[in-house]
Amino acid sequence: MLNRLEMLRIFVAAAEATSFKEAAVRMGISPQVVTRAVKELEESLGELLFHRSTRQVRITAFGEAFVARAREGVQQVDQLFPQRGEAAEGEIAGRVRIAAPLALGRLRLMPALAQLSAEHPGLSFDLRLSDQIADVVDEQIDVGVRIGFRRDNRFIARPVSQLSFHVVATPALIARVGRPQRIEDLHALPTSAMLDKGSGRPWPWLFAGGQQFHPERTAFICDDAETEAQAVLAGMAFGQVPGLLAEPHVAAGRLEEVLLEVAPEPWNIYVYRPQRGPVPARIRRVFDVLVTALSAPGEPAGPAEERVRQPL
């Protein structure tokens, strides 16, 4: 029989995974142990935690409510003790869960994580990439990176740099359909759009003074910023593309920027972590390395850690 803490730990892993098999792989145990732990916990609570069928396992409403309490309890117990090896030998080891936007994660975080892995072989990473604005009420991550406005003060965060947005197109497309002089001119031109997975509608383009443009004649629409940038680079449409993806091509002459006079204010990039007491050495190390990796060249990483509001 498993002890209650281990049952809770396995239950949390199962709730965060897509299947009991995935949870077992993450924890280095067999799927049978996960199944047994969940069953024993259900018997102890007198409530069903997962709906099971031959095709899928889906958490119940009770399970959804219970997992937040279980996760908090496991974290509180873990914080009572240093990670094995860290206190005795100064070794930085263990798993760190990270959340970040897709393009930023692929282009800027992966080199930093590769560096960390080489320096600290005992570290392992669980990286979640998504452009969706997530509600991290359950604080399921250790370190996160987000772009946007401050909305939540439950996180310790550091502003590290800014991300600009550019309306761009290929020189060939501009020569063929014309260069927009006003925001309204975009309505007559082929444009691209990023799909908001939450609402199912395209994100509006943002401009100075709170002005917006809602793409109507979409020649290309998708839910991935890098793919949208590739479509714009292929000459399929005008697009409002993050500087991370647009600026190298503008500098090389492959893209031209238009409507510069109404460009929107850049958005802040933050590295953040939940407020939950003592910070293990592994999380502190990852946090500091990501702050350095994402800081604008030649600029300080920002003020000391502060409570900020973000679209998490």
C-alpha cells in the first residue's frame, strides 16, 4: 500500500498528464502503480477522481477541485526539505516546469536550456509552449515567460525586454497591390491573421492610440506566429508580425515595414515565478539564466523582482 503523500503525488501527475501512461513515464514508475494509487486514493476519499473508458481517462469535477488542494499540499511538504543533493553538495538538480510562448520558447529559450543542461546534468525540463493567455491559478509551473500587460499580482516577475510588432510584406507584394498609407487601406489588401484558440476568432492588429484593425480579407489564417510569418515571407499577405520574427527579414530586405507612423507601443517580456515561499536552487538558477537570456543586449535585466500583473 502506498502512503498518502505518494498517492497524492501520483494523482497530481496523472491529473496533469494526458494519460496514466504519460504520468507513469514522467515519474519513472509503471502505469499499474499509477492506476493502483488513483484507485486507493478514490477509496480513501470515497469519491471518483477520473472517468475511465477503453479510449480515454478524464478527470471528474471532484477531481478538478481536489487536484488544486493536492498540488498545494505536495508542494508544501516538498518545501520542508531541500532537493536531494542540493543542500549537501551544492548540486543543482531536479525537474523544472517552464511555460513560454511558442516562438519565444523555440528561438530564445531552447539555447538557454541547452546551456543549463550542459552546466547541470542533473537538471531536467518540462517545457510547455503556447501562445494562449493561460490562467495559472493552480500555479502548475516553476518558471514562466510571458509577453503582454500586467494583470495578476500573484507572481514574482521581472521585466527583461520588450517585443515590438511590425506590419510587413514582401517588396514584390507591395509592388503588386500597393503600399497602405492608412490603417483603413488594409481592408482592401490581402492580410494574414492569428487565430485566438480560446474564442475561435482572429486576433485584431493593434496600433498607436488604441486603434485596431480586424482582418477581413484574410489570405492566410493560422494559430501559430512562426507559420504566419512564413506565409508573409512567402508573399501571401501583409501581416503584423512580432519583431522577433520580422526584424531579421526587414534588415535583410526580404520584408518591408509599412504604417510605421502608427506602430503600436512595444509589449513587455517578463520572466516570472509563482509566489510560494522558499525557492529551490534549481528554480532560482533557471529563473536567473532565462532573465539573462531574454534581456535586451546592452540593457540591464530590469529592476529587482517585483509583483506584477500579467496575462497569465
